[in-house]
Amino acid sequence: MLGIIGAMDVEVNSIKSELENVEIKNIAAMDFYKGTLAGKEVVVVKCGIGKVNAAICAQILVSVFGVSALVNTGVAGSLNNDINICDIVVSTSALEHDMDVTPLGYAKGDQSEFKADENLIKLAKDSAEEAGLDVKIFEGKVVSGDQFIGTHEAKVYLRDTFNGDCAEMEGASIAHTAYLNKTPYVVIRAISDKADGGAQMDYPTFEAKAAENSIKLINCMIKNY
């Protein structure tokens, strides 16, 4: 059974609307929608924005619902000039960019990067092809922190320091939770902005379209899981 996590309504509402035999359970101020889609059992939830919300949500999916895998869907800002608005990034790994223990002798990024599951990566890429999305699909590193990346300086820092391909606010904490629970995970992010000086303007314009592409991919993943 897949656990599907999105931070905002736009990232999960259409998936929830297609579920059958729905049961809703409220835990930690989050509504968990358990149901079936294409005959497959799934739990879909909006976790809220940020790493703490996402980590708590992921743990509940594992501990309470016993999901066999975690999938994080949503939107992100591109850090890679080859990845354009509405393109999709399937995570090879996820890293918490705002975790910094360099005073203890670690390099930035140490202790906070977690590899995605190879089978889920393949499932996501195959499902994107099946969905017939008119965008490019990339494998790449997702970097997460509790801030919206909207300046050129921040974008360059994340790209050059961590070799990040896209930036958002939840994926790496879900990956961290998955790692601790020995649960497979993958993060799927559609690009809503270029994480630069125009990000605040691009995000509202392209958020819905980017989320729509991500949701089409997720629907195919559920059917094929």
C-alpha cells in the first residue's frame, strides 16, 4: 500500500477525489484518506508545509497505516538550468540543505542525504511515460529546507554546494523518516518556478499546472504499483 504525501491541497486534492471506499482518520491535525484507486489500496494526505509536518506525517503513515512505500508529490523550484517550469524531477536522493554541523567537523550535507528506492524511481519514470506528459522527466537530487528559495544567490549556493537539481520544503525529511523505518521512498516534484529572482512571480502562475502534471504521474504509479 502506497502512502502519498503532498504539502498543499493543490498537490493531493484530485487524487483524493478519485478514491473509492474512503475512510478518513484525523491524526496530528492531518486528515488521512484511506481508499482504493484502480483497485489498489492507498493512503493520501496533506501534511502541511515544512520538514516537521512532513516527517510527522510520514511516520504516521508507517506506524499507523503500515504503508509499504512513501511517495512525496508536489512542486519545487529548479536549481538546474536544464530543468524548466512544468518539467518533473524524480529523486535519486534527497538532502536537508539547512542541516549544518560543520563546527563538529562534518562537511555540509553530511548525515542528511538519503537515497531513493531504485524500483520506485523506475516505476515513476515508466508511469510518466504512460501518462503521456508533454514535459521532460529528469532524475536528480532534491534538496529541502524550511525556506522558500527565491533569490539567485540562494539558488547558486544550493546548486554549487550540494549539486541540487530542485529545491522544496518537505522531501528530505520524508526521505529521512523512510530511511529510519527501512521503508522505500521516492520524491516526485514538478517545477513551478526557477528558484531565482522571479520565483515569487512564477510560482502562483505555474503552481496549478505543475501540480497537475505531478498528479497525473502519481495516478499512473498507483495503478501500476
